[in-house]
Amino acid sequence: MKRSFLNFVLPCAMMLGVMTGCDNKPDDPLVESLIINPKTLSFDKEAAEKTFGIESNTSWTILCSDTWLTCTPVSGTGNNSAVKVSVSANSSTEIRTGTVTVKTEGGIEELVQVTQGGISPFIIIDPDAASVGCTGGDVTVAVTASGTWTVQIPNDAGWVTSSKTETQAILTVAANGTYQGRLAVITFKLDGTNVQETFNLSQDGVVPSIEIDPDAATVEHTGGNITVNVTASGLWTVQIPNDADWVTSSKTETQAVLTVAANGTVQERSAFITFKLDGSDVQETFNLTQKRELVWVEITKDVLKNTDAPFDHGAHIGLSRWHAVVDWTTNAAAAANGNVDTHEELLGGVLGFIVWDAGFLPAQSITNGKLYQTVNLVAGKYRFNAYLFGNTQVSGNPKAYVVAALGNDLPNTDDAEQMALGYVLVPGPLGAGQNMQLSVEFVLSESSAVSLGFVATSGNRCQVYFRKVELWRLLE
């Protein structure tokens, strides 16, 4: 019985199997599958690589959403456990996101979310400090920043302005006209953040200075003006001592004019005048000296003899009115006709040269007639005065000099202007009784013998008369 059951069941089962196998259809479509892992990738700001895996029973392709994001490979078939995702460095401060899309041939999609961090906000300046001279100028500051930036100048630093490009700032510093240095702390700030750098800008003050040219002067006793050129770093003032009221001043921006009054005293005087830079202790001193009034002391009676009309005389020569003078030296040409005319209209005895007709005087001409006194004088400045009384006749065409000469003689007429210490030419005719002072000044550097007097050359009918002579010395 048991054997018969198996013999029945087994053929039936085989028949059922055959029938079932005949129902399968080999051309039915494949059911696609796609699995990715992981579905998120995170990166720091630096360039980097990471991978994700793909499990699939079909072909697939990969698409990246951004240029900073790449994948290798970008296509494949079946499972691939090592798709490489590469990101470039993120130079922005912003976090960026992208997607990697994996898509099968049949349209199934899976996404990988990619996130990359940004750089930290920054700003860098170079240099971070500078010092500018008092004349001012421009300072260039290079700026490297993670974004836009602003230059912030303190309100109390109005002497600084700025301009900028994307990568640099130019700080323009005005001239500092004060003697004090100054400082500004300038901020370079990254917009939208608290990130900033500070730039220390210092500027020198003006170096206090004042210069004067000249720094000393000597003025004659008559007074006058002195111009002093002034170069200064700022405003300046002329300060005249209270005891120097004989000096006043006026000024422009670059010079002062010192006005000196006449000195009517016999004492030299001086003043130290200060040129002071305002607002500082800087100053220069001008040494002003004024000579005393020239004081001439008459020494006639001390060194000369027989100096006033009527001049002392000796024996007459020719007619009785012409005589030989005493205490004066004469040469033969001058002594021939005598040197004192005692006519009552001529002060009873004036001194000079006389040439007249035969019968009146022996000589009718004079050549290099000399009439003088020789004295010893110490070093100094002297003035020899001769007071001309009058040329009563000038027919003889005289040439006469008042002369001071070194030594014991006078030069000849033609040599007087070259050889004398000092001379003056006797002028043209004067009427009888008129007077003129003729003065000869000379200087001796050492004690010397000096001859003082007259030299003349003349033809007939000539009279050259002097009523008085004096000698003065300048008081030192």
C-alpha cells in the first residue's frame, strides 16, 4: 500500500514541476536598486578628498552641483565602494554647500550633501606704523583682508585723510606747523565683523629754529637803519632792552629793520637785542654797537706856533708892508718876497705868498714856494685847518695847496696830490676880506714827524693869504 502511494505522488510532483517551469518569462524588466553611503560629507576650508560608496544592480552617473566640487569616477556599473569627492580650498569666510547626484539609468536618484567650512575673517596691514616729518606727506599701507574693509580715522586727527583701493590705503598727512609732535591711532576694520587692525601714525613737530644775518653791527654816531634777515620756523619777536631806548624796530615776515638814533654823547653805547621764536625758548642775540659822537680836540697851541693874524714877523722885504714870518720854515722861493703882509686892511698881518711887480718885491714869480711847520705827532686822526682870507689878485694863475706830509719837508706842487698824507687845492679867486675854511684830514698809524703848511707856484701879481691855521685831533 505504501509503495503504491509513492509511485503515484512522485510522478505527479514531477509533472507539476514541469508545468510550473513552463510559465516563467525571461524578457521581464529588471527592478533597479541604488544605495549610497554616507549621504553627507563635511570638509574644512582646506582642499581635501573624501569617498562614499555605491551599491547598485545597474549603471549609474554622477553630477556635481558646483565647480569647487568634483567626483571620480563620474559613471559606473554595479557596485562601486570608492567614489572620490574632491573640494578646492574655500577662501571665503562663508560656509558653502553642494550636492553630488547619483542617478541610475532608469532614473533612480540619490544625493550626497557636501558642506565645506570657510576661512576665519581676517585683515592684515603692512606696515602697522609710520612716522612722518613736520612737512607732511603720504603713507601707503598694504591691506590683505578676507572681505571689504574700512579705514577709520579718529575725530581728533583732522590732520590725516585717506583714500583706498582694494588692496591698499594711502594716508595723507598735513604739515605740522606746531612745535609738538602728534599721534593718531587709525583703525583698519573688516566690514560686518569685529575684526580690525590698528595703525600708529606719528608726526614730528617743527624743530624750533631761528637764524639771523648779520648777528652784529656797528653804527656811526649819526645813527641809521640796520636790516637783519631772519629765517625762522615760526613767528618771532624782536626784544629790545629797556635801557636801549635809542633803538626801535619794525619787521616783516623775513627781516627786521633796527632804527638807531643819533648818539650825541661822548660815550660809545651798545645793546644786546634778542630775536625770539614765539612759543619757545629758542632765540638769537644781535650785538648792536654805536660809536660815540666824534670829538675833535684842538691841539694848536700845544704843537704849533704863530698861528693867527696878525702873524709875528721879522724884517720887511721890499716895501715896508711885506715881512719875513717867524716860527715857520720857508724855502728860498717862498722867502724871496716875504710871507706876512701887514697892510691894515689885511688884519695887520696875514700869512701867505706874495708876487708883485719889480720895484715892489724882488721876485716876480714863485716856483714850489713852501711855507710850513714840522711837528711830532702820536698815532691818531688829525685835521689841519687853514682859513683863507682872500686872493686879492690872481693874474699870476697860482696853483696852491694846503698840505700835510710825512717828514721834514713838503712835496712840490706837482707832487702834492701823490705824496702828501692829505691835501686840498686852494680854490679860485675870492674877494678881499672873504673867508673860507680849508681842511686836510690825515691818519697816523704811529708817532711821526709831520710837516703842515702850504706849497704854491705862481706868476706875477698874485696874493694867496691865510688869516689863521689850526690843528685838531680826534678824541679816541
